[in-house]
Amino acid sequence: MSKRLLKSGMIVSAMTLISRVLGLVRDVVVANLMGAGASADVFFFANKIPNFLRRLFAEGAFSQAFVPVLTEYHASKDLDKTRQLIARAAGTLGVIVSIVTILGVLGSGVVTALFGFGWFLDWLNGGPSAEKFELASLILKITFPYLWFITFVALSGAILNTLGQFAVSSFTPVFLNVMIILSAWFIAPQLDQPEIGLAIGVFIGGLVQFLFQIPFLIKAGVMVKPQWGWRDPGVVKIRTLMIPALFGVSVSQINLLFDTFIASFLQTGSISWLYYSDRLLEFPLGLFGIAIATVILPALSRKHIDAHNDGFAQTMDWGVRMVTLLGVPAMLGLMVLAKPMLMVLFMRGEFSAQDVQFASMSLMAYASGLLNFMLIKVLAPGYYSRQDTKTPVKYGIIAMVTNMVFNAIFAWFYGYVGLAIATALSALVNMSLLYRGLHRAGVYQLTQRTIVFMMKLLVAGGLMVAAILSQLEAMDVWLSWTLLERGTTLAALIGLGAGVYLLTLLILGVRLKDLKAATE
């Protein structure tokens, strides 16, 4: 099993790598075009709202509820029933999302006021951020339909993943990045407000992603005509699982939106600095955490259906080992190389050295929670695969309330950096609760083998940081270099860190067998 999981994980990671690299290119282009000023704040705000809803209706809650049920139908070998479930799930979800999309476009001003309340107050009182509110309301009308497209993209991806075709859905996000890049090059420069051009790129990107997956669904024989099926037994089971999951799986997104709400009261640039920090965090999170979670959810669902409890725990343990192996160096690397990475990737055009300084502080704060974010992605499927969506909701409520309390405390003292600190701490709370719940239920607990493995990773990570810091020059020196010099030096530092990390693991006795399940 673990060989198949490892192969699937490598496929998803490879496709995700292409998407994430293009995502970084996209952010470089956007940073060059708009920097971290008011226009950037508005675009990132208007892009964040449909992406938040995407997590609810598409990739997050829906997928976590849909995949276990679809796996159950698929395991019965009855293709007609499976196709009927897909048709009715697509039709029911489609009607709901269509209504939400129409309301979002028509009521963009209300949505903007809700999540950008600081800008709304300025608009009411003629303050300096009044234009931000008006522009955000306009751009949201363009970006909101992305929700409709990406919902069906996620539905198609969940179907293909259940059938074992992981590459298609993992590659699909590439098209969004390509469309935004092309829009930044060819549309935005022709407009007085370039952020509108980027919003058009988001709309086109959603459409292209939607069209791309259709031929693969036809080839797999699961392209069906959507039907309304609110009372269909399969749909009832999906929505019963999905309703609590709407909250549980989207806690981190709600926290980020709450960060945006508070940031609208802070200095101009706060939303942008948090955005660029989050984008660098999302690179390893998507490449490793989400990729591994994507392949283990169907596997865990099958183990649960087959009542294979030992295999279930072993699959979970494999996922934990994999994310810690990759998450420890990613977390420490982002923290110690925050400024060099931001300088190399974004410091050009409108993105200044001051923006690097400000964004690096929030990046270090966010990065401190990276491993916990990744572990959440692996531990949560331990509940959803067993069709238990209620327990993560309880933990999600606790984590969200904790985040709000931390926001109030840390934002008061540290501004936008405090928001990142609060998000990282709430991830620790969420991860701890998820693990404790699995442990108490007798579903999963860390094996001695994995605990020893993780201790070796921490030792290797510590030596990696020491090696990088011994060669890291001061920021003033980096500022005096050309882009080529910065890039080559950063690559050398990353190579040095990776080399020390891997060599230390080899010396400590870590071998390929440690990445395999205990059944082998």
C-alpha cells in the first residue's frame, strides 16, 4: 500500500510543484506591477473572498464529505449508481453555488463592507481608505464568478482522485497562474487601474480550469448531466457530512479572513505583507501537506470500508512521517531565509526593501506554524474518511475562538505581525486537538518508530539552521548585490541546508524503509 501511496504522493507533488512554481512567478509579476500598496491590498482582498468560499463549497468541506461517500459507491462496483450520485451531487451543488455567486456579484458592496469594515467606515466618513472600498466592491464583481468555476473543478478533481487519477486535478491550478500572468503582462498595463486587469485574469483562469477537466471526465466515463437531488440518499449523506465540515475544515480560512478584517484597520500594506508571507507558506504546504492529504483520504476511506483498522493506523502514521520529514526543514528554512527569499522573489518594481523588511516579519511568524498546518491536513482525513465531521467541528470552534483571542492580544502589540502569530498559535491548538481526539478514540497514536524518527528530524533541522546561519550575510550586504548574486547565494544556502539535513539523517540511520508502512 505505501508504495502505491508514495507513488501517488510523488505524482501529486510533481504536478503541484509545477503549479506552485508558476504561482510564485505569478506573485513575482504581481509584486513588480503593484508592490504592496493600496492597489495590491484591494486586489488581494477581492481575490481572497471567492477563494475562502471555494474552501467551503469546493476543495475543503465538500471534498472531505464527497470523497468518502463516492468511495463507498465506487467500491460497490455499480457504475450506474456511482454515475447517478455524481449527477445529483453536481446538480444540487451547482444550484446552490449559482445562487451564492449571483448574490455575491449583486451584493459585492455588502460583502466588501462585511470583511473590509475599516475601509467601509472610511467610505462612510470620507476617510483616506474610501477609494479602497469602492474599488474592492467593483473588483469583487469580476472575481466572484471564479467561485462557480472552481467548485466544479474541485468536484471533477475529487471524482478523478477517487478513481486514482491524481495528476489531472493536481495540474489544473497551473492554468489559473498562467492566465493571471498573461493578464498582468497584456491586459493590466493597458488599464488605468491594473488591479482590474488581474481580476479579469482570475475570471479567465477559472473558466480555463473548468474546461480543462471535462475531456478527462468523458474518458473516465463519469461525465454526466447534473440533476437536482436534494433528497437523494447519497446527497443526503454528503450534505449531512458537509454541513459541520463547512466549519471544521475551513477554520484556517476563517482565521485568515478575520485577519483581513482586522488588517483593514491597520496601515496600508498590511494585507499585502500578509499575502506575500502566506504565499511563500503555501508553497511547501501545498507541495507536501496537501499533496499527501490528497492521496491518503481515498486510501483511508477504503480502509474504513474494509474494516482494516491496522491498515488505517499505518496509513495515518505514514502520512505523519512524510509531512514531518518535509515539513521540519521547510519550516526552519522559511524562518531563517525569510528576507533573502522575499528579496530574490519580489524586490523589484513597486516592491521595495522596506516591503521586504515588513513582509519578512509576518513570514517568520506564519512559518512557525507550518508543520502544524501540514499535520492538520494529514490528521483531519482521519475523521472525514470515517465520515465523522462533527468532532473536527468542535475542535475547529475552539481553534477559531483561540485565534480571535490571540488576534486581540497580539495585534494590539505587534500589528499585522501579531495576526500571523495568532494564526500560527491557533494551528498548534487545532493540530493538538485533532491528534488527541484520534488517540482517545483508539484510531491512531504515534508509534515509537515515528517518535524516534521525528527526534532525528529535529536534530537534523537544528544542524541545518546552524549551517545556514554560519554563512548568511547581513541584509545590507544582500541589498548591495545584483539580483543574480542574490539568487545564486540563496540557491547555495538552500543547497547547503538540504545537504546538511540529509547527511545528518543518513548519519543518524534514517533510511528509505522509514518512509514505508509497517506492513512492509
